[in-house]
Amino acid sequence: MSFATDYLAQLERFAARGRVPRVRALHLPPPAAGDPAANKGEFCALELDDGSLGLSYVLLDDTLARLHGRGSGPVLPGDDALLLARRYASADFAERTLGFAAANALTRCLFDRAGFVPPDSRDSIGEMAPAANEHIGMIGLFRPLLDRVLKSGARLTVLELKADLAGEADGYRVTLDAAELESCDKVVSTSTLLLNDTLDAMLDHCRKARAFAMVGPSAGCLPDALFARGVTLLGGNWVVDGDGFIDALTQGASTSPFSRKTALTPASHPGVDALLARIA
């Protein structure tokens, strides 16, 4: 069973409890994506008719261009959100992206109906508290997070897909070989693993790590199946001003003023069964 299969099965259970909202709109960043280091232009937002927003990364392959280039639009107002979410199981990046955004919007709807608000994150690096005697792994080069890790004195190894980044950098090493994560004590990862179908492979390389934090604006999914696979923290973005968030996103501006960073752990997450029981 894949994470996508498990996640969608949980949402099917939610939908079986009663009517779930339908799609209101898909909001895309400008075609010319903003500065990735500033976290602008990297995510779309799928909005449901109750105001719930679900985010998904759009810079894999040609996903953003394809979403912008589809005639009347990839989704229409009134579309069935659960049917759209099922596209998350697709092998096509654009379809998978739309499905993941819809699934995350349904998760936000479930959280709201159950009266659950994820706790705030204590920092930007997955609450790893790196120490000088530790080897930290980073899946995806998070440039804004480098200083926090390097100042701790920890050894840092970054796994990247871009060959031009490989090699020794200023205080850390960038590698293309996932096997180098196998000696890491703690790992922080981009949530794009949930879109590029590398989650299980990466977790397999990190079996010895005491902590595996997955962070990013699109990490707004139900975490149960991730915790079962060994993820120890899921850090996402909780939108607090939907209108402001959408305006900023579609203009390619920072959405930070309109959301807050959250952190879910097995201890702070009540579990999907308990959430569903609250809305029964």
C-alpha cells in the first residue's frame, strides 16, 4: 500500500460521514514562478466552497505550465472534491498535484469540523535541535535553514537531484547519493517526496535516524500514514486569512503574513479515528 492509497482511504471515510464541500476554485501562482529561496510561486491552492484551502507544490517537471495552459482550467467550480482528490494516485505529475491539493483541502475541512487546530511549530527546521556531535541529513536544499543547522556545529549532508549542486559547499556537503543519508542521526525533508513518489525509498535510507521531519507548505495532509512509516514530525502551513493568502499567492508575493507554521507529531495528533469520531 502506498501513502497515496492510505491517505485517500482515510478521506473516503471522512466523505462517508456526510456531505463534503465541493470545489470553488484553483488558485495558481504566476506562470513565471517567483524566487524559490523566498518561497514564492512554488505552490497552488485548491479552494473548497466552505473556504478550506489545500496546498500543493507545482514546480515538479512542467506542472505549473501545464496547469496554466489547460483551456477552461484543470478544475471547475462545483467539481466533486473527493473525485479530484483521487487523482493523487495518478502517475502524471499535474494530475497528482491537483489531487494532492484537493486531498489537503479536505484534510483542512476535516480538521475544522472536528475542532482540531495543529500546534505552532517551535522553529523552521522540524524541531530537530541539532547538536555538534550529530550528523544531520537534509533532503532538498533548504537554503534558509542552513544557518540554523551549521551554527549548531552539526555535520550536514544534503541530498539533491541537481547535479550542478553536488560537492563540498561552505560547511556542508551536497550529494546525489541517497545512501549517504544512512549514517544520519536526524533528517529534515521537503514534502515534495509526497509528490515525486520517493517517500518510501527515502525513509528506507533513513531507518537509523532518530528523527525524520517533513516540512513545507504542502505538508497539510493527514499524518497517520506518515507516522506509521517512520516520519516523526509533519510541519505545514495553517492558513489564517484565506483571502489574503489567495491574493498573495496569485500575485507571486509572500504568503507568510496570512498563514502560520505548524508541527504535528504522534503525540500532538489525535489520530484520524478520533477526529472522525468528533464529527459522527
